[in-house]
Amino acid sequence: MYCRIAPPLWTGNAGLPRLAAMESTPDRARLFERRVALVTGGGSGAGAAIARLCASMGASVMVADVDYALAGQVAAGIRATGEAALAHRCDVAHEDQVQMLIERTTREFGTLEYVFNVAGPWIDGDPLNYWTRIVSANLLGTMHVTRHAIEVLKKRGGSVVNVAASQALCFGDGDRPAWVAAKAGILRLTAALRCLAEQRIRVNCLAPERIDSPEDFARAAVDLALREDFAGRVLLYRTAQATEVVDFGDPGYRMAHPVT
């Protein structure tokens, strides 16, 4: 599990600060060419953004989500761009469904090299069911997917990127203790899986405040209220981008992008 120290986000002279630019180089354009990526929680939000980005970089993508309709929309949108993508309904809290997901991914695409564990809902409900469901979907779900993916990844090597949350690193969120505890568990699970490096499997974990689309990232440059909100809670004063999550799946990635 790696930690990177980034330069200050906000730069410039007096007046409205500008957002530090994210680099984009030609050698990253098709970084995942002829590779296969699996994204859980890929039907919406950060997962959908990551799935689309992987596809734009050349990967064939399996979009997994508990909501098949949403996953199908994301996969269809990717195919409309000329890239390969399929949708699969999967509740990662259930190991049998995860096993079927991994089996279908390898059957349809031939292999699997990148796993992005993004699924991790925050669910309201009865206190006991709340804890059980949150921990199952976040921590156990990440474990289920990683455990079954290992059998495929170790054949050729690969990468697992887990997504936790910044709240798991510091003070947490008082109204979401179960979610914060589950995300903290993902951090420690990732650290424990460093032994997989011996099998050419990299396991990294990011703990962002939240992950936004490029449009949301750009909006933060001119939204004073949003900047002030993050200034009090996030070291880099902004959300993370899907590009930053995907970059952690690349073994040759060495560019110093900031990560919240």
C-alpha cells in the first residue's frame, strides 16, 4: 500500500486561485490496450467514471453493479464509443455471486488483469441490519472479489485497487460509524495483502474524500463554497478524480498526481 505526497493544489497569485492542472501524456492514452478490467459498483458515480476511463484507455471492461439496469447503461455507453464492455448484476456481499462474476469475466474476455473494488454503499436501516449490510457490502465484498480474482490474476500478474475513504484515516464521520469502520477495514486488508506481490499481484488502496468526474473536478476551481468546505476537511482541498484511481492499477505509473 503506497502513500504519495503531493504539491499544494491551489496555486497562483492574489485573487481567485486556479486548480493545479492534471498532466495528460500520449503514452497514457491507450495504457490498458488489450487488457481486461473489472469494476464493481460500476453502475453509477465513481465506479461508472472509472469504468469509462478504463475503456477509453483501451481495456475491455466488465461493469458490475447490484443494479443491472445502471450497469447496462454504462456498458452500452462504452460500446457506443467502439470499446468493449459488458454488464453483470452482482451483490458483492454474496460470495456465490462474486464467483459467478469472475467466471463470466474470464469466459467473455479470456482473462482478467485489473480489479477495481469500488462497490461500497452507505445504507440506512435497522441498527443491526445496518451494520451487517454495510460491513458485508464494503469490507467482505472487497475481500470476496479480491479472493476470487487472485486465482486468475496470479496466472499473468495483475493489479487490485481498493477504494476506502478519507474518514477511515482520521476523525471519521459520527453519523456513519459502520461505514467508516468498514472502510478502515479495507485499508488494513490491503496492507495484509502485500504478500501477493510474490505472485506478481499489486494491491493498492486509495482513501479519497470522494471521487468525482472531470466536470466536477473543474467546477471546484470556481466554486468558493465547495473549496471552503473541503479546506476544513481535506488536506488537498478537493475531491479525487477517476484518473487517479485508475493510475494506481498501472505498474509503470510514476507521475506525481495528487491524491486526496
